[in-house]
Amino acid sequence: MILKYITTISFIWGCALSVQTNNDGKTPLILAAENGDIDLVKSLVDTGGNIEETDDSGNTALIYATWNNYSAIVEFLLSKGANIEHAQKQGHTPIFFAARQGYLNLINLLIDKGADIEKRDVYGNNALTWAAREGSADAVEALLSRGSKINVRSNDQQTPLIHVAERET
């Protein structure tokens, strides 16, 4: 409640909300998305919060909402034009985080909204590779059923099948 009041006052006084950050470079919007506060996220966006602002690692509010499975925040941010293909410093987009965590609801939502399931990170991995590495059989199945290619190789020539086999031994 206090943060919402400060947000309103900041807007009235014309303070730039997006330039205020914590020690990790997280803005109030990123923190609200990370903590699942949909009301505060909406308030911050409605008062001029920059949805594409990043923290020191290149993560946006959309990435944090995806990582924590806050689907209402993900849907809201996408409806406001958040970049579904924004990649943080390691090249991970929101679909990578949904796949790594095994969030089928977000995997399907992001694909439905146009996420590139074959996009590669700086290591040559795609969302399917990350789902396999993390052992999320449901995410692997969902990505394959939506057209992800099974024979993708990362920069070190690893495939999703190799990652699954390594987890099983």
C-alpha cells in the first residue's frame, strides 16, 4: 500500500519511476513483477513505468513474471506491448524461463503470442534444450508438440536427448 501511494505521488510530481533502482538495477516495476503484485504492476505501467527497462543482468519485468509463473502479470505485460523476444545477457527470452521451470501454461501462452521456440541463447541452447536439462518431461513434450526440433545441438554439440540421458544416469 505504501509503495502504491509513493508511486501515485511520484507520478503527480513527475518523478521518473524507471530510473529508480535497487543495488541489482531492479526498478519498482521489475520488483513488483518479481513479487507477483499485479495491482502494483498495473499501477506502475499506467503511471509511465517502462516495461522494457532491464536490471543489471538484462532481465525485464516480463522475464521475472515468467520465471515465477505469474501468468496474470505475463498476460498484462504482453497486452501492454512487452517484447516477448527480449533476451537477457545470456540470451534467454521468456520462453526459456517457462521451459526451464516447466510452466506449461506459460509455454503455451508465450507460443500462442508468437514466442520463437527455436531461438538460441549464447551457448546455442533453445527452450527445448533447457527443458530437457532441467528434467521437465511435460515441458519437453509441450515444446515438441508445438514444433520444436528434437535434433538441435548446442555450441558444445549437446542435444536435448543427451541432457535427458545424463539426468537418468
